[in-house]
Amino acid sequence: MATSNPIQFIQQVRAEVAKVIWPTRREVLLTTVMVFIMAALTAVFFALVDLLIRTGLQGILGIFG
């Protein structure tokens, strides 16, 4: 691996950072809202699955217990 001096390294880092396409404020806001919506839907889904499993187990244990 070729070694480069710190000045070259900083120049290369700046060149790479200049290539990054940063998201707009609107894109960040929309993706943040989508993450919160998906997290809420996932929480509701798992709460319903938990309720279903708990009800089923209580029913089985009520019959056999």
C-alpha cells in the first residue's frame, strides 16, 4: 500500500467530500416522517401479534389448566 503524506490525504478527502450529493431539507424531512410512520406501523403490527398470541395461549391454558 502506497503511503501518502497528510496534506495529500486531506486533499483527497476534500475531493471525495465534494462528490457527495447532500440531501435537501425537504428530502430529509420526508424520509424522517416516513421512518416515524413505518416505526408506528411496525409497533402496531407487533402489538396485534402479541395480543393474538397472548389470547390464544390464555385460551389454551384455560382449557387445559
